[in-house]
Amino acid sequence: MTIADNTGVGIGIAVFFIVWIVIAIGSLVLLVVALVDIVKRPDWQWKLAGQEKVLWLLLVILVNFLAIPSLIYWFNIRKKLQAVEVAAAKGQYGPGHITYAGWEPLPVPAMAPPGWYPDNSGQAPLRWWDGRQWTQHTSTGGPPSP
């Protein structure tokens, strides 16, 4: 081997280690950035996006080979979470709250069918009214008669 051959091998090894150090530092930076973003997002965003927060925490921490889980999170899962955040800010999910099963809307008052109106007597939520005066038989306690 000549000196020129040894120099080429040395340069190759130096370039390999420099690239390896850059990849290692970049992977560590992506790990930290992804972890911060995962932790700061509330649980309701994860539920509405159909993702699991704990799963992505474990993937990013334990399987961070070449920052692949961090990159998948950053370019795929994070976009879903951001879309949920924007939709919730616009009120697209309506009034409600998040439960372990997902988004649970507040009960919407049922619309009364035509001719039915709220019952002021408190005996029933709605009462039929067709415009005629109804009276009730007091002796039998039966249904109202016209």
C-alpha cells in the first residue's frame, strides 16, 4: 500500500464518522422535538384523530432507529392532530366533551313534530294541540274529550 491509498482510506473513514455523527445528532434532535410535541397535545386531540398517545411516546422513545418513528409522527400523525385542532376551533364537532370512548356531543333537544308543543303542565314533555279546547272527564280520570 502506498501513502495515497492510506490517505484515501483515512478520508473515507473520517467522512463515514462525520456522516454518522450528523445522523446521530439529527436523530436525537428529532426525538426531542417529537417528544415535546407529543406530550404537549391534549388527550382529546389524540382520541378524535384516532391515534394513541402512549403508543407514539413508546415508539419515539424506544424504537428511534434513524429517527424513523419521529419522522413518521412529524409528517403523518402530527398533521392529523393539527387537523383535529383546527376543526375543533371552528366548532365542527359541535358542543360536547371528550370521553374515553371519543367525542360525546351534548344532547340536542328533539324537534317537536308539527302540531306538538311543550306541555306547560309538566305532565309530559310535549302535548298535541289541534286548536280545539279539550276538557278532561273528572269522574273517570280518563282521556280528554272534545
